[in-house]
Amino acid sequence: MSRFHKVISLTAVAMLAGFSASHAWGANLTGIWTGEQHCDAFDGQKFDLPYPNDIMVISQSGQDINLAALYFEGVFHLLYQGHVIDDAKEPDRKAQAAFTECVTTATSEYQETGRAMKVELKKKGDGEFEATSIFFQDVGSPETGTCTWKYKRVDTADVGVPACTSPVSPGLIQTAPAAHR
């Protein structure tokens, strides 16, 4: 084998090893998170929508996430799908994510999309998730709003949040994990 071919072969192996390592050790958001959302809304007049003491659950496969939030009256009221983008310098500890509520279409009565600008994970499993989302709903009278999300991970258990395309979606997850009700 010529020197040129050896260099190309070694370079290809090194690239594949680096590619595999970066994806094998990426940020994993799977778990149970507690926190709050606060929405500044408008329907012709400004008003607040606070959601304190909320539970959010995330299931992650590769870089794809399924997320359920706004848990009250025994039901998660919103279901999202999204994608995690690992931080280049600390891919196993930091990331950002984009997510969209499952029923969102150009003509749906409810539309929401968001961005988690701060995702920081700790070795013991805890972590922080801070996001902003924007929603529009047209049920009766139209309203729009911007929500801030602040959650801390309390457990790394995967409760199996369904994908938007699953037969139970865009239905709602009926119960929160027993340990966190």
C-alpha cells in the first residue's frame, strides 16, 4: 500500500472514530424534570399565564426528543417533538434544542414552537433546561403569547414519551410517573 493510501486510510479511520465518539457521548435529556412555565399572552389585552410546579418528561433517541409538559388534572396537556444539538466543546454536558408542539400546522387551532437555549447536564443526572416558546391559539377568541420555561431534572428515568406520529399521539399522556405526582 502506498504512503498516500495509508494516510488516507488512517485519516478515514480517525474521522470515523471521532464521528462515533461525538454521537455516542452527546447530551441525553431523557428524564423527569420539575419546574415552571410563565407565559405573557395577548388576546386584545395583555395577561399572564403562570404554570408553577410543573412536570416535564423527555424521551430521547439519538438526537431526537419527545417531550410532554403542562401536567395538571392528571394529564400532560402538551406533547412536542424536537431535536437536540450538542455543544461542540462539551457535547455530553451542554446542548440546545428545538421543539414543536405535535398538533402544530399552518392551519391548526394551536401552534407552538420553542428553543431551549440552555441545557446543562451534571454527572449525577441532574440538570437545567431553560427555553422560550411562542404560541398561537384560535379556540373561540385568538390569543398569542411567549413562554419562558425553567426546569431541573430530578430523575433520569425514561417514561416513554410517545412520538407525534405514534397511535396515541397527539393524545395526551394520562399520568405522571408515580414518584413525582
